[in-house]
Amino acid sequence: MRLKIFEFDIANSQLFNSETQSSVHLTRTECQVLELLVTHPNQVMSKGQLACAGSQTAVMSESAVAKAVFTLRKHFGEAHAELIETFPRKGYRLNIAAPNASWLQHSKARKKYLMLTVAALLISCIAVVTAMHQYILFKDVDVPIKTSRNITLDNGQQLILTWLESPRIRLRQEVSVEAKVVFALNRCPHLTWDRVYLAFSNDMQVLNVSMLGKTAKGGTLMRNIKTIDFSLSPEFISEDWLKEVSLCD
């Protein structure tokens, strides 16, 4: 569309100056305001009308419209600032000749293309959200498999030792780790705990030891210990570690 010495390329949101052979890229807001003014030449358009950009509801604020007009005038330069005329408390008018039919047809085609693009993006977003809803956000959590057995310590005290195993992994080293835990508990003159839970992390690099017991007054005691071993053949429990944490109480 010809605007005196300017060419308004709506498809590429470009404003080309034929005298200086330079072009500027218009923002979406600037392009929408200028397009509506071009399709209604020599007609006063209110800020509210321009804010709607041809739709039924506003797609931008009136302050955004005023800013877009200000920037467009800067692109036109002082010599052609009268292209967009301000009517106080009424709106703006673009002082040009009416556009030809082919340009109007091209403008309508661009709007249709933009609407189809937005609709396609919206459908894609809905599909992604649906997939997340079905496969991620509301996916059932795997319930750990519990393997429990009663253990009688050397001092005659009994406790229940339970392994918590994820259904997705098969435990390794449970025998050697369990033996080390039982060995450490047997060294305690008196054990506070009556239940011990053992569990590996999914990457098999963290061992979690949880212990439950009762106080002399019948209250509940709980202790949770984590030990990490990043070696290729992790042992998790060492003599130094047992001395440091002490599983007795």
C-alpha cells in the first residue's frame, strides 16, 4: 500500500521509504494500528476502535494505541507527520487516498492466515496439555514393594526389617547391606528401635535407613539417615560411617 513516499508491506510488517531506500520493521501493535487506519482512509478512528484491530473485543490497550501512533509518526518523519492526524477526544485519521481493491483483498487474506495460525497454535497447545494431563501430571505413582522379615538380635531383642523396593528397579546388594545393618545393630547394648526400613534410590547411589521406636512413656521415635556412595561398586556402610552415625539411638 502506497502512503506518499512510503510503501506499507503488511505481509512482512515493513514500512519502506522510497526516498531514503530504507525500511523499518513494525511491531505487531504498530502494524495493526496502521492497517486499520489504511483500510479506513480519511476517516476518524477512535482509540477504542483501533484497540480492537478489527475484532469484536480489544486486543490492546488505548495507551498502546497512542504509543503506536507516536512511533509511526517518528517513522514517517517530521515532513510527513501529517499522514496521521490527531483529533482531540475523538481519535486519529490517516490522510491518504483510498486503497485499491487488490490491497484490501490481500489484507483480508493476511487476517485469515493469522486467524488460522492462531487456531492451529491453540489446538497444538490443547493437545500438549491433554498429553501432559494423561501421561505426566496424573500418572499413577508406583507403590513401593515391601519385603519384611522378623530379626532376633544377639541380645534377644526382636525387630522388623523392611526393604522398600521400587517396581521399576531390582535391588542390588540388599544382602550385604542388610548384613552390615544387622551387624551394627547387634553391637548396640540396648536398641531403641523396633522397626527398620531400608531403601535404595532409583540410581542406586543413595541408601536410606529409617528407624521407628517407642519412648519409655510410649511416645513415637523416628530417625532417618541417608548415605551416598558414587563409586562403581558402592558399599554405603563402612566402619567409619557406623562410628559417626551410630544406629543404636
